[in-house]
Amino acid sequence: MSGVYTDVNKEKWLMIFSKSRKCGKGTKHKAAAGGFTLIETTIGMVILMVAGLGVASLFTYSIRYNSGGNDRALALSIAQQQIEQCRSVPFTDAILNVQAATVVNPDVVSNGRTYRVTKTVTGSNNNVSGVPTLKTVTIQVQPISAGWAGFPVVLRTVRSSSNSGVN
């Protein structure tokens, strides 16, 4: 009678497969309780908070330096415009007169930012009558806006006359 289903077989089967799940009175609970304690959860949250603060500081760092890079790019653009203006005039033009550092347009505003442009023209390689045959034009652009943490942009160009000098 091996194929006959009896109540005895049913009870044995239930005892084998459901023993670890019963937690009634007088039975032992064999399955380990899964989950985290409050202390483990708190420690995990503290670790995540420290990592999150580190990432947040990187975001503020990158925002500040991206803004500085934008200021520098605009300052470079303004300096290039000033250099091109000096290159487009004849060598004897009044713009290229030898002079000490002078502030050209004290308030150049580009893209909502304020920049100070300083132009310096120096002469060298003078001819017999003392007139320079080489002129070095230096344009310095300094962002005046709050938050700028870099150095000014400086561009130089050298212009020469068609006359030869003494040297």
C-alpha cells in the first residue's frame, strides 16, 4: 500500500517541512531573525552622511571654478579684442604712443561681469633719431566681480615699423 495516502503520511510531511516555521507555545524557533538593528542602521546613515557631505563639497568646488573659468574666458575675449584693435592701426597711430600703464575703459561689462582693462605700450630698438622701431603692447584684463580667485589675463604683441633700427 505504498501508493495510498494516509493521515499518518500527511502528519510526517507537515512535521518535516514546517517545523522551523512554527513559533507556537512550546516550540522552538529555528530560523534566524533577519534584519538590522537600530544601531546598525544609525551607523550606516552616519557613513552615508559623511560621504554625502564630501560629494556636496565637491559640487561647490566645481561650481566656483567653472564660474572662474567663465570669467577667465570672457577676460581673454576682451583682451583679444583690445589686441586686435592695436594691430589694426598703423604703427604711428596715437593708440600706439609709448606710455605707462593706463586704464582703458575702466568699466568694461561683458555678460553681466565687470572687467578692468589696462594697456601698456613700450618702445625699443630706437632708430638714429630716438624713435622706437619696435613697440610692445601689453593688455591686462582683471575681472573685478566678486568671487574671482584667479590671476588677470595678460596678452602681449610686438609691432614693428618698416624702418630699421640701430641694433
